[in-house]
Amino acid sequence: MHTTGRLMSTVAASPTTANSLEAVLRRHLQHSKGGNVYAASAEHQRLLSGMYCYVKGIAAARKDLGLSDTDMLTDEEVERASCTDQKAIIERPICGHIPFKALKETTDAAGNYVNDRYQLRGEKCEEIPLLCTIGCEGSGKTVTLLHTTAAAVHVMEGMVRKRTKNATERKRWRPLGFYVSFAGGNVSIELHKQKFLPMTAIALRVAYSVIDDCCATRPKGGMEAAATTAGKKISYEEFATEVLAECKFRWDEETFRGIVAALRAVLAWDGPMFIAIDDFEQAYQHKLKKIGEGLRHVSTELLMSDKALPISCNANKQHVELYETYLAVSACCVADLVAAAPTLLLLHLE
């Protein structure tokens, strides 16, 4: 079984629980997606993967053009400057029918958040760093959150490369980004429970986002386990029910860490994760007080308890610590979020 050393997602679970949970994920993730960024829906995955490629392309073009990180050229200007024979070599993803319009401010804010994670970590709940995209419905906050995820993962990729030149280590410590959404009807399975468990719901969505949209799932048990049957992606409700049946943890945060530990084992991955949570208020049916309590609970467990990853670094060079978890959320109104959770540090993106 893959071990995660000092990672916070390692929990004291019984071998039976850990093995059975890992087996469930391994069966569903035999056709996992490639890449470094994940979203459950095919449309969000297309956008997120496209944005990740775009962010990497723009960063490479800035380097080729001899531009520094502080240069004020917009991404569109860099894109035009890098064109050859009037043909764009950096492809933009299409949002609906409109080409994605990248904002350098979003890229910079995501990078600053990752780089400042150590300085902003704090020792009290009042100092928890939380990256937040703000906007009403139709304003593009989801697109901004997807862009933020792509930009943050790219920054962390560079941080990993600076710490080790070993290809095996780079793969093991690769950063992964997960976009999870509480929009639509896929909250019903959790809302029907006596108490909504936010961290469990987030972990389930993180794992579910890695399943390929066009997959074949190996059947359970016996001789059938050697075969595969073609079919469409399992529904979130079915997946959540099956995973939760193997979770024998006492607390919400233990379940989160158990699911993530199993996911890490299946993916052979020990690196940092960036989790972007969209439409969190829908999980609490827009009840302001509960939104604030849930947000504080998630932030405290994921960020306050977080420790630097034990990845090698160049001792003679300054480096920024890499942590296991980075978190971003979307909100319709920053005033509501501040009123609901005044102790959280909000890094405002528009």
C-alpha cells in the first residue's frame, strides 16, 4: 500500500477500512483522467484543462519574450506578441461561444496566495488564508475559480521543479487541482442525512472528479473482477453511497482524510492539492449562519492543521514552503461572507 509519510491526510484507520476504501477507489479509477487538474462535469473539465494549458503557454511565452513576473503586459498582449505569421500559438478555451479572456490579476492573485501561504498561515483562526472569488450568478465567478485553480497548480508545479530534479520524485510530488461544485441536484444524498458533513462531501467530490467521463468500471467481486464492462460514468449518488459504505471513521475530518489518503494511494501521489469549492452556499440552502460555520470548519481543519510537505529542496537557496492543502471558494457577495465568517481572511478576486 502506498504510504504518505507526514501527510495530514494519513489517518489512523483500521487496515480493513483503509484497504476496502482504497479498493473501491481503485476499481472506479482504473480509467482515471490524465493531467493535473480535475472537475466532475465534462464541460468544467474541458474548460479547466484548456485554462491550464493556456496558463502554461502564457508563462512559457513570457519567458521566451524575456518578460519578468512583474511586467505589466496583459495575457492577451503576451499572446499577440508570441504569434507567428499571424497564427496564435497559444490556444484559448471557449466559454460557451466566447473565447476565454484571461486576467493577469487572477493569475497573479493565485500565485501570490500560493507563495504567501507560509507567511499568511498564522496561528489563530483569525489568520486563516482563504482565497475567494466574488460575483453574482452570471458574472463569471465559476470561470474565475477555474482559472484560479489552473494558475495555482501551475505555480506549485514550478515550486516542485525547483525542489527536485529527479523525475520520479517530481511525479510523486506533482500538484493536483480539484474543482468541486455544490450546484445542481447532487447535494440531495447529503442533505437527506441528519447532519450535513461538509468535509466528507468535499472529499467525495474530489475523488469523483478524477473518474473519466468515458469509462468502463470493473464489476465487484468474484471471477467478474477480472473483466470490465463498458458503460457511462457512475452517477455521483451511486459513487458516494459505495464509498461511504466503506468509511468507518468517527468524525467528518477523519472521513475526509481517509478518502484523500485512499485517493493518494491509488494515484501514487504525495504532492500538494488545490481545492476550489463552488456554490458552497447551496450545500446549506443559502442559510447564512450555517454557511459561515461550515466554511470556518472546513478552513480550520484543512488549513490550520496543515504542515509543510517533506519534499527535498536546495539548502543554499531561499524557498517557499509547500503545504498539503490550498483552498479557494466562490461567493455571490463578499459582504455576506464576511458577515457569516468575519474571522476568515478573504483574498478578493473579481
